[in-house]
Amino acid sequence: MPTKKTKQNDWKNLVQGFVGNVMEQLSDNVSQKIQAWIKMLKRKTVGSILMVLGLLYLLIGVSVYFNSILSPILPGLGYMTVGVLAILIGNLVANNK
């Protein structure tokens, strides 16, 4: 015949097992979400770096092109024009609310 102490131990073991399983599942879910977030962050970081490099090459190409067209007027005017446009666009993007 089970004693009162045995019944308490059975309930205690049952509750501990349940809580342990819940905590294990929660830990697994959190780990999976963190791994997915890190993977997405890596992808976005690489994409952003490539976009910045592409934009840099585009701006250099445009400034060289403008400089070749505008150099009879004033040497270096193409570089200044693209630089000013980049600053203005950056300012508009930064102050966009």
C-alpha cells in the first residue's frame, strides 16, 4: 500500500518531468530561432556590403563619365557634381521621417 510520502514523490517526479520537458522544448525553440536570426543577419550583411560596393563603383563610374564630359569647362567638375548629389541624397535619406 503506497504511503503518503510515496504519492508526494510520484507527483513531484511527474511535475519535475513535465517542467523539464517544457523547458527543453522552450530551449530548443529559442535555439532554432536564434540560429535562423543569425543566418538571416549574415545574409543581409553580405547583401548590404555588396550593395554598398556596387553603389560605390556606380558613383565612381558616373563621376568619371561626367568628368570626361565636363572637363573642358572645369577639370574635376564631374567628381564634384556626383559628390554633391551623393551628399544631398544621403541627407534626404537620413532625415526622412
